[in-house]
Amino acid sequence: MCNGTIFDIKEFAIQDGPGIRTTVFLKGCPLRCPWCHNPEGLNPEPETLRSPAGERTVGERISAERLAERLNRQIPILNRAEGGITFSGGEPLLQADFILAVRARLAPVHVLLDTSGYGGTEDFARLLAAVDQVYFDLKLMDGDAHRRVTGVDNGPILANLATLAAAGVAWTVRVPLVPGVTDTADNLERIAALLATLPHPPPVHLLPYNRAAGGKYAACGREFRPAWDEALPGNPRLELFHSRHLEAILV
Ligand code: SF4
């Protein structure tokens, strides 16, 4: 039996891929983006959140069979709404075997993987063979900056991006706009330049900075310390993408 750990299942999601979707949030992420708005998804284990409203446990160990059974009940509705299932996180690549075991038990449905791209190349390739679409995040192109800000090297992310670009799976690059961190002209220029070298560049979604990001940190026993001006909206610099004939929108 294959078990995994999830921290939420969101039904009727409309921003996690085409149509109306059910999004499964897998618990655990090796990155530590200081703007992360799901801090309860970082720790791979179930944990207790404490707030003035009381305590609650976040995280559920669940078998692939049970999760697939839950999702299969929704699939007829999702298919009618031209939607599907999205695996997000946390970082779903950490639980590749579990996702594959769930996927193998699902009725026919569109499946989207929403990933930071950080994980093993073999796991990534196996997941690519089992999904219909990928949302792939790009944060910082400079290796030192990526390590300093997120705590991990961006080498594995760029290697997985190259694999994805050659795989023929529908994909979208998503860039979180963090003021003065990821939205700089240099960083967005480097992202645009990389994508423009691909034979079939993906669409690019620039994601406005989420001002609610810090809301759940205290309950998780973590500190939210933004080193940027939260009042700024994040600059999409769409011209850097459009001048290279890339399809880019602010979502
Ligand atoms: S990759 Fe996503 S889930 Fe992980 S820390 Fe960054 S924003 Fe949070």
C-alpha cells in the first residue's frame, strides 16, 4: 500500500488549471520561499497549528486507494466542467510515488501538476508521463540569489525545465512577483531570455504578490519576515516577454 501526506483538498478551484478542479495539496516542501502563503505545507509531517481560535491538526496520512476513491466521486462533475484534478503543495515532487499510485486509480480525468520544479529528474520524468499539464514555477534565475532566498540551488529546477520543454506536455511557467526580489528587470529579463530559446515556449503567467502571505505563519510557529515592501504590487514588466514574442499575462 502506498501512503502520502496531504494538508488540504480544495473543491471547485478555478485558478489551479482549466475548468473547475479539485486541488490536492501535498504536505512538505524543500524550499523556504519567504513569501510562501502556505507555510502549513512546508513540514512533511502532520502538525498542530495554534491560534487564538484554538488548535487544529494540519496534515493527513492517507492511502492512495482512499484518496483516489474520494477523488473518483467528483470526477463526473469535474469532467462535465471541463476541469480535473490538480496536485499542488507544498512540493508534489517529494511524493511522486504516491501521486503515481493515486493517478493509476483515477477514472479518466485531466490531471495537472503544480510544481516548483525542485526534485529528482527521474521522479519528474515519471510524473510527466502521467499528467496532462504542468504549472512550473520560476522564481530566481541567479543561482546565488536562489540559494540565498529559497534555501536551495536552482540547478535541479532548470534541469527539470529542460526535460519538460522537450516532453511535449502542455505547460505554463508561473512567476511570483515579489517586489524587489523576483520582479527585478534583471531577473524577469533572464527568465524571458531563457524561455525565448525554447523551440515551443510556454505561456507565462505573472502572479501578483499575495499580500495575505504572512497570515498563517504565527499559527505554524514560524516567523514571517518580508524583506520587501509589501505595499508594492510587483512589476510584471510584460514588455520584456512580449518583445520576445512570448505569450505572457498578469493573472
Ligand atoms: S516552493 Fe511553493 S510551497 Fe515551497 S516554499 Fe516556495 S512558495 Fe512555498
